[in-house]
Amino acid sequence: MEAFSKLGSMLLHALETREPTVDLLESFVDHWKAITNYYIETTDDSRPVKQTEIPWRLKQMLDILVYEEKQQAMQAPRACLEYLLQHKLLETLVTLGKAQYPPGMVQQVLLFFSKLLSQIQKPLLQLVNVYRPVQKLIRLCALPGSQTEKEEAQFLLVICSRVKQDPDTLRYVLEIVHQSAARTTASVQSQNDPASNHATEPPISSKSVASPCSLVQSEASPCSLVQSEASPCSPVQSETSPCSPVQSEASPCSPVQSEASPCSLVQSEASPGSPVQSEASPCSPVQSETSPCSPVQSESGLLSALLQLTSSQRGSVCVKAYESLLLLAALEGSAGELLSLSTRLGELLVGRLLLLHALLPLEDLLPEELQSWPHTPWSSESPTSGHMPNFFAWLNFLDHLMTEAPQVLALKLSQCVRRFWLVDVLQPQLLHTCEQVVLVSTSLLSAVVRLVQSSSLLDQIVHFLLRTDPLTHLLLQRCDHISDQISMASLSLVEELLQKPHRDILEVLVLSFLQSRSYLSSPAGGAEDRLPESIEANEDSDDLEEDPFFFSDSQLLSPALSSPPSASAPSGLGSSADVVNSFLCLVPVQVRSAQMLQEGGYESYVHDAHTLVTDCGSLSLSWDWPLRPPPPSGEEQFFEGPLLRVLFNRLGRVLEQPYELSLQVTAVLSRLSAFSHPLLQEYLLNPYIHLSHCCRSLFSVLIRLMGELMQRIQQVSILTDRLLDTRRHLLGLTPNTGLEHLTLLKGIIVLEEFCKELAAIAFVKLPLESSDSPGDLPGPAVTPLGLY
């Protein structure tokens, strides 16, 4: 029994015996000493770092740091982390990485920093022995010919992610330190450390290297490992000031002076004969606003590196750089204001836009291709090739960034776009005397308006187009240009503007001219006077329908929908059926050809009209438009405005102008008619208003046009057959046989389809005095000829 008792006690003692605890600090120091010993013992300078044990040692050190943090409480001291910071191991690693000794060392340093900052939960970037080497490592990123773009992009993304978590560290990452705080801290430390007097004695001046960054300089011990390993004139020692390496690699003027303005960035990357240098000159005003010693000069690190990486040939690198910029731009509060007010982020981003725009081959671009350019997402990992995709991808990124950014930063960026690109570059092209330059720039601007989603950028574009007096007048005047191509491009630009959710567009282009309602004759001033006139107009309409040239049972709205005028309809309007029939009866029977090909009447347009009216209604939902038009004011002479004037003039020439141009004119008029403002409803869709002398409305223009049409068709023999052949040709059913009077025949078809579309819009918009509701509207139909 005694033997069993001894055996049991021995087993119990063995179970209670614990394995000796591994000393983490000792292991951590051993790994670091193994790395330093490599540099002492090795004699092969060409041996790649991956063939050494340095990567493994760095990984072990990182694992120890992560394990130490997980095992110990947040408040407990961390010996390994303290050793890392006190002995400035990060400074030494950056020095070794910059020296590329052994070859490929910078890649290992980038990986170590990335994993350290992402895996350690404790905030580190506010510590001087962390953010100073981080600043130096940032300056090693995105250098020409770099072979470590992947690691650099990941490192910068980690930095921006940590800044997003702790926005107060943005100041340290961007190397922006208040000069007053820098001088105060430096003067206090200079009393204890005479060696630092050289960094604080000189006053702040344009040639002072230490002035914006003296706080960081004064916190560096002169006995640091990095300085002890370098000679007094070594580049490593000059890097102890965050500003010094930048100045040592450039002229005495701060490099951000050359990057602070978009033009300078373009000049530095483009050829001396770049068109941006000759056309855009926004650099001088920006340079004059920034003193050589301002804190902005330190931004050449992070922001410039990210900007360079966005132009990488590797799609994954570009996306990470984009994401990093978005993380910074999304900062709010004091950090967002710091980024907006103390950096040149806007000028740097717009500078890239200027460069990409300068590379566009303007003389070879097709206006049609520009106007219909598809959405080009910035987030695609497959790199874009070609100047056009690169330009629109960068524009898409700027637009997305302004959508995500706080208001103060979005406003600054959009103002930079307007000032440096729209005003300084595009405006001279729009005012150019060469038609090709005007055509391409107008088409490009049309595509930009269509693709932009940011409200702040849209504000600036609208301000540029509609609040710049000579430019606004010229753009609208060009809708009736001698060159049909320029007219098409200008009308396309107007149509794109009308599809944007901005109240000022309609207000400036149309509504401000209709507000007085002076287009009405004096008896139509009140609702009581207008009612008899409406009835009289209805009687005139009945007489018109009895005319054999205008009457057709198949085109009229069904009697079930027809009813007397109702108080629910806008003043001066007849019933819905009367208005619809008024437009349908405009086209003489003998020139109607749609029913001969079984294409149907206006019903085929109702579905599309419902979609158009719904879209326009959603745009104007928050604009607080009145339900009824204002009372007429005064006897002032009526002017419909430059836009409606050119549209009516163009519509009056639909029988003699190109088919495509006529389609563009009617498309703009249809969209204007679809808006729910009572002034537009009255002026464009009310056939029964009494116009003042020398005034015209959409309906009166169409009436005059039909009279001209009746005269012109007298010269065309076998009109019906030719109209059918022309319609088949437009539908692609027959080849072009060189028909005579082809322009006239196409114009007749456009008019027939346009009147049907207006009737469909009126049918959708006006209240119906029947059981029909929007839910009873006809279903989707194939639009005849693809006209609308």
C-alpha cells in the first residue's frame, strides 16, 4: 500500500507541475537581435531578403505582439510593445527599407507595418515613435518604378482605416501640426536639450525647413538608433524632419506649391506642349494663397501617394487607392474640416481630371460616341485602357467621392471642378471659333451632365451653364446654329439638363419668362372671362373636326372619355377629350400614314407618356410648385425666353431640316410638356388659351406648320405611297431608294408622331371625368419608328 501511495503522490505531483512560462520579451528581443546581427555578420549585399531569415523573424515579432495584447489586460503594461517603441525599432526598419538592404527589404517593412497597425487593437498612430516612421514610410510609397505597389496600397489602406476609426490621428498622418504648438513645445524642450536649439532658434520664414514640423523634430532624441547609424549628412538623418526629405528632393520651394494647383500637377506629368498648359492657368492664384512654409507642404506624402497609385496598371492597386481616398473624404467633424481647409485635396484630385482631359484626342472624338458614353465605374478591378475610359472613370470617382463626403468637403471639391476645369478649360473651348472644338466640348459636357449624380457637383455645373451670362446665351443660341451638328449637341445638352433634379434649370430656362402670363390676351385675365372663351374654342374645335382634311374617327378619343369642361381642370382648359382630340386633329387625314402600317394611334404612346410624366413628377416633387398659375401681371411685352424661342423656331422648320434634328427638338418639347407646373401645362398643352398679339404657343406653332404643310404637299405626287415607303425606310424594312422630297416626307411623319405623343401626354396629365384611372392605362406598346 505504501508503494501505491508513493506512486499516486508522484502522479499527482506530475500533474500539478506546469511548463515554464515563455518569456515573451526575451523572445521578442532575441528575434530583433537576430535581425541586427544579420547586418553585422553578412557580407553578401546582393542576397534577396526572402532568402534570409528576416521575414520569418519579423513575423515572429508580430505574432508575439499580437499574442501579448490578447493575453494581457488593456491596462497592463506590454513589455514587448514598450520595447518596440522605446528603442525605435520602427524607425530602424524604415531606414533599412529605404536603403533596400537586403534587396526587397522595403516590401517586408511595408507588410510588417500593415499587419502591426491592423492587428494591434491599441491605438498607435498618435504615438510619436509610431507616426514619425509611418510618415517616412508613406514617403517611400508610389515612387517612380516601384515594384511594391501592392504592398504600398495595402499599407496606405490600413493607415486610412485607422484614421477613420480615430479621426484625431489625421493631423499626424498628414504631418499637419499647428505652428504655434510646434514653437511652444520646441522652446520648452530646447531648455532641457541644447542639441535641439538649432531646430527652434530661427524664426518662421519661407526658407525654414523646421517651422511647420518643429514639434516632431524636437521630440526626436538625437541619440536614436537611426541617427547613430547615419552620417550627419545622410538622407536618413535629413528624414527626421517630416518636411526635410521633400525639400531635399525638390527645389527650395515646397513641392506642394507645385501640387497645390491642378495645373502644376498636369505640367509635371504632361509634356511641355500639353494643351492644359496653354489653356488652363489656375496655378498662380492657388500658389499665391499658400505660403511656402504653410502646413500644406507636408501633404505631399499620403494624398500624393494615393493619387499616384490610382493610376497604377494593376486594377486591385487602383481600387485600394480609391477606397483609401474615400475613407479620408468621409471623415466628419474637425477631421473633415482639417482635410478640407488645410490640404489641397481638391486641387490634387481636379489636377488629375485636367491631365486626363488634356490627353483626350479632341480632333478624333465622335460627338455621338461622347454623348452616349456609358457609365464607367471606378471600382472595376480590371484596369481601364484608353484615354476616354480613364477620363470618365476618374470623373465617376470624383462624383462618388462628393456624394459620400461631408458637405464642407463636397462643396470645396465641386468648386474646384468648376473653377479649374469648367471655367479655365471647358469655357474657352465652348467659346472657341472652331466648330469641331465647340462640337466636341458641348458633347462632352452633355455626357458629364448625364453621368453626374452628386448634388454639389450638379450645383456647380448648373451655375456654370446657366449663371454665366455670355456662355448661357451662346449655348441656347447654338440650339439654332447654322451647323446642324452643333444644334443637335446643344439640344442634347438641354435635354440632359431637364432630366436632372435641380429646380433652377427649369426656373432659369423657361418658368421665369412665363411667370407674368403676359402671353394671355386681356379678356383672358380672369377665370370668369375664360369660361365662355373655352366654350367658344370648343365650338371652333368642333368646326375643325368637321373639316375633311382634319377629321378621322380612328384618331379621336372615345366618346366615353369625353365630357363637358370641369372645375377640376386647370382654368382655360376644355375636357381631357377635347384637349387630346385637338392635338390629334391637327394632322390632316391625307398625310397620315401610321394606320396604313397598322401602327395604331396615340394609344401606342400612352405607356411611354405615363413613364415620362412620372419621371418628371418625381424630379419636381420637392420643388413646391403651385397648383394653379399666378394671376396675369401688367401689360408688359411677352418674351417666351431664348430656349422656347429656338425650340419654336426649329419646330417651324421641321419640314425642311434633318430628320434627327427634328426628333431632338420634339424630344425636348415633349419633356417640357410632361412637367406638372401649371404654367407649362397652360402654355404648352392648352389649345384654348387666347394669346396676346404677336405671341405664340406650342399649339399655335403647330397650326401654322400644318398650313405650310398643306401647301407643300401639293408638289408631291402619289403622296400616300411615298409616305408609306418613307415610313418603311425609317423602320428599316426597305433600303433607301433615293426618294424625292425625302426631307419633307420625314418631316410629315415626325409631325404626325409628335402630335400623337402630345395627345398621349395630355391624356396622362389631365383629369378624366370617367371611371378610367392611371391603372387603366394601356400596357406597354412598341413605340412607332422608335421616334420617342
